[in-house]
Amino acid sequence: MEIEKLTRRRRHHPEEFKQAVIAACCEPGASVAGIAMVNGVNANQVRRWMRERGIAAPTQRKASSPAVEMAPTFIPVPLAPATPESPAIRIEIRRGNAAVKIDWPTGAAGACATWLRDWLR
């Protein structure tokens, strides 16, 4: 039984292709990583091609961007108006022939729970 080993071959890109990719990277606002990804090349490889030709990779300046400087630091968000009265807790209990309906204020929910627990014992 023979086993074949997979040999890895280096990819070779023609000089015209490299120059076109480098030229696209030198455009204003271009991303080296984005252009490399679109062309199926690793961004580090493109930066190496630029370095070998003495071309500095463009740097992203986020702090001096006019859009960032003009962005507001705080955006007020309008709140929904508060309801004057919160809904009450409504309990309807039937035990045998007796029926009890109770409306309890929401602010006293703890007292309602205590009363209900004692009543159901």
C-alpha cells in the first residue's frame, strides 16, 4: 500500500497583481486588510509587498476623524410619561360557596402576600 504525501506549494502572484493591490491600498480611506481579503491574499503579505517596495502602509487615524469629533457625547432619550396610578393587585378567591374579590394597592404587595398566606392556611 502506497501513501501519498500532500505537498504544499507556495502561491505565486504576478508583479502586476501585486502592484494593483498596493495601488488600491494607497487610496485615501482604503483598508489594507479589506483589500487583501477581497483579493484572497493575507493582509500581512500585502504589507510585506509594500515594505519591500519602500511604501509605507496607510495608518488609520480614528482620533482626528471629523465624524468622531462632531459626534455628541450624550444623546437625551425621552422617557415615557409615568402613569399617575399603578394598577392594583386583584385577587378573586372561591372557597365552597363563598367568593371573595379583593383589590390591593401595588405599593403594598408585601402586605398583600402576608395576608394571602395567612388567609389560605
